Amino acid sequence: MDEIEISYAEEWRKNHWRAIQSAYSKAPFFAILAAEMEEHFLQTQVQRLWDWNEMWIHWVFKWLDVTPSLSYSNDFELNPPNTLDLRNSIHPKKELPVYIESAIQLTPLIQQMGSLSVLHLLCYEGPNAFSELAGK
């Protein structure tokens, strides 16, 4: 992913931004988030897909008011050591396997949300988004 370059020849950013506006413009906290999101979508130009994704990861962390420690690897690890590897276990249209439910504790909101996005959570919960994720 860190080698994939983004093409700006098409208007994909404008199309995505309009879809987000259409889906969330009536959400209670959308107006607060919209200006910064629009700037990222329409004005920020990064070269690589990795940079685009990382920009949004940090944006989400900022709005959730969390500062997690992130670490990156240079190589794909088929079986990462000391890690609960859920890469192929979670699917938006399938129930969670029993071993996952026993390994992680899902808050009632996450159970309700199902496959909804963190953007949905931020637009509807605003400053309460992290508390909702944490089950507080």
C-alpha cells in the first residue's frame, strides 16, 4: 500500500465528499466536522495511498481525543508473534466467531453499530464518540 500512488485525474475526491455530505449532512455533529473533512478531501493532495489513509487515521484519533502508540512494520507478517490476528476473522456480513467474542469485549454500542463506520459514530455522537466506543 505504501507504493500505490493516487491519481487526481478524475474527480473521485469530489464524488466521495458529496456522498459523505449526502449521507451525514443532517447528523447532529456533521457541521462541526465538515469544514476540516472537506479541506482534507478537496484540498489535500498526497502522493501515496498510505499517506491518504494515515492522514485519516490521525484525523479520527484527533476527533476521538486519543493518542495511541502506533507502530508500523516494513514486512508483511503471516503470523505476527504475540498478537491476536483478526485480519481474516471479522467480516461486516458475518457473525463474529466465538473465539473473537471471548477474546475482546465489545461495548453495547459497537454491537448495535455492526458494520457502521467511525465516521458515522463521530457525526452522530460528536464529543461522546470515544466514551461510546469505550462503553462509558
